[in-house]
Amino acid sequence: MNNKFKVGLLLTACIEPTQFKDKVHRNDTLIRLEDYKTALKRWLHHKDDSITSIIFAENSGYDLTEIEGVFLNENIFKRQYQIIQVKASLVPEGLHYGFSELELIDNVLDKITLFNDNDFIIKTTGRVYFPKISSLLVKTVPSYNFIADSRNFNLGKWKQNYVLSNLFIFKILWYKENLFDKKRLMLEFGVTHFETLLHKLLLVNKVDKDVLLRFPINVNPVGHGAHWNVNYQSLNKRLCYVLRAIARKILPNIWI
């Protein structure tokens, strides 16, 4: 692709969970390591010259020699890369591990050397790969400062109100001005999850007209979800993707 914008890819990682190990089903360290290596290889083989650099950021302190090896052996497009490792703080009682991911993103933006404040970053969970990311970039960047997908509907007892945190795109300066160091608000707002915090900050308060909170297309992940150990390519998931793609076209005001 020959896009005029430059985008960095931020892969967040926690290879060896400790505090929340019992709260995720995919918690085996070696399985998680292989997830990260497989996804990283796929990202390195992703042919899109608007993605100029890759940052792998990890917060458990696990040895990253094998991750470095993937960069050395699979970086076929010679992208710049940076490996950042910081030890996660203890998450306050009652909060979800998304607190640590917010902290990790803040640390990355403090340490980053590959970008300037006017560049965009794709933030994604480092264990999964999104094959259609380039189609999303073409349709959205640089028209918005923050781009994410949301679930926002209330149907009786069936309620979904959150912004997905496994993939979003942001302009660095905008993030620093609006979301940097906001993890402390989880306690203030009485929310336990990163995704719910984003919903309150972005969808409820509508902080910026240049925020897009529903993808114009499905951008489905490849890999496994850690919380329930779900296979994102399973039949059930693929059927869900079909329904969601239809809903984007015919139910524009119901975000499912």
C-alpha cells in the first residue's frame, strides 16, 4: 500500500501473568509465549508500508530473548522495531488487569523513540493478528484522532456498554491529552474494566468530535482470547462476525 500517513504498531504483552493468573483461562506461560511469537510473525509478514515500525511492550518481566529472535528472523520488510519492558504495578483491589495495560501504554508513550506526537499508533493485544487492519486504516486514518469499535446497546436485561480494548488506533498527541494517566479514574468512576472506562470517557462524555467508536467494517482477530480461551476462528465466532457485519449495514444505531 502507498498511504501518505505513517503508523506504528504497538503490541502489548503479558507473557507470564501473576496477579490475575487464576482469572484467565489461557494462563500457561509457554502457550502464551507461542501466541505472542505467532502473532508477531504474522504482523511482521503483513504487507503494508504505512506500518513503518513495531513496538513490543511487555509488563511481566519474562525473558524476551525468543521475541527478539522473531524480530531478527522474520522482519522481512525491515521495519524499525523497539522492545520495551516494564514491570507492572500491583493492581488495586477490585480492578481488572486492564489497569495494567493502561499503565503499560502510558509507559510506552514515555519511552517511545520511533515516533513523534503527530504519528498514529495501532494498539493491539500482542497475542492476536488482524488481517483486515489495512482496510480499516484506509477508511479511517487520518480523519480521526481515536478509532475503536464499541458495544453500545440496552435490550432488557441484555446490556453491552463498552469500548473494545483489543484493537484501537490513536494519534499520539491526542492520547496524551485525553487518555494518558487515566487509569486512576477507574477507582473514581467505580468501574473495574479498561473497556468500561473507555466507554465513560469517550462515548458517554463524547470528548472529541474526531473520535470514531464504531468500525465501518468488521476487523476480526486471528488467535485465541485469553480470558475464556476462545478460538476467534471457531464456527460460532465466524457466525457472529457475519451477523455483526450485517448489523453494521442495516442497524446503524445498534452497536452489537
